[in-house]
Amino acid sequence: MVRSEKARIRVTGLQPVQMVVGLVGLAFLVAGIVGFTRTGFANFAGQEPWFLSVFAINPLHNLVNVVLGLIGVLMSIGSGLARTYGWLLLIVTGGMFVWGMMITGMVSSNPVSGAGNPLNLNSADNWLHLGLAVVGLLIGVMPARKVALVERDDVVNGDTIRDDSVRDDSVRDRKIHDKEARDDSTRTDEIPVAAGSSNKSGGWKHAWRRHPAN
């Protein structure tokens, strides 16, 4: 028996990044829904004194949270999509942080002052958005959990038995043993026997006898 092995690296199973993105998406959904219970849907981009804890909100702000939450839940189905969501979260919340800094006067110049404050941002929102941008960056660069799969080729009596699984070697060994047993059981020998008196040629007959495997 000849054995050869080849190792391959694969991403397998539910990835940590998917679970993180799913939780972040659910958090955004909850924040948006609870926010709508505080603000309702009137004065959609207004600047009424609506708060979710210390964070200023309005209906438009709630809608942004709900949309980010839905996207997060949907993109958590795959590890690649989950990392893409991390970069999206970084861009959106990072942009909201910079915009909020200009709106609240923490940046001296405000090139978008004419746009007003449609999301009703305050200083607490700014620091929250900075933290979410950092979370998005971490999600985007989070490594995948990988496993090494060993592809084994065993040559038994000229036939190749291939198995990509390394989880249960006993199963594989049983396959090899059964293959060898079948080959041994079909092996035949030529055995001469003397012909009886009724054989006119007086020569030798050849009979084939099957020998069971040892």
C-alpha cells in the first residue's frame, strides 16, 4: 500500500465575524424600533428634544438605524459579506462622526453648514459613531477561522482509494482492509489433477480452485 497526502486550508463553519455582524445588526434594529416609539413619524427630520438615553434622535435617525440593522442581519449569512458590512459601517458611521463634529462646533469650519442637522446629532451621538466606526474597522479585518484538510490517496493493489476527510481514520482503515480482503479472496491458482479412466486423451486436466483469503 502506498499513501500520499496533500494539505489544503479551508474556511469552514460559522465564523466569529458573522456572529458579531449579526449582533450589531440586531442592536441597530432594536435601537431604531425603540427610537420610533419615542419620536413617532411626524416631523421626520426635525430637531425636537427626542432622546434615546443621552443620544439625540429623530425619525430619520431611527430609519438610518433600522436600515443599517437590516443590512447587517442579511449580510451576516456569509463571512465575506460580514466583512464587507464592517467596511460599510466604518464609512457610514465615520462620516456621521465627522459631520456631527462640524455640526456641534467641535470642528472650526463647517463646509456643510447649509445642510443643517437632519439627523438631530449631538455630542453623545458623535462619540457613539466614532466607537461604531472602530467596530466596523475591526469587523473588516477580523481573520477567518480556518482548518487544514488533508487529502490522502492510498494505492492498494493498483487501485486508488481517495478520502478528503481526516475526522475518522478508523473508517478509512476499514475501507483499505476490505479492499485488500476482496482482492485476496478473488486470487486463484492453477492446480493440476490427474484425469480419471474415462479421459480418452490420457492427459492432464486443469481445474481452478478458489482459495479463500487468509
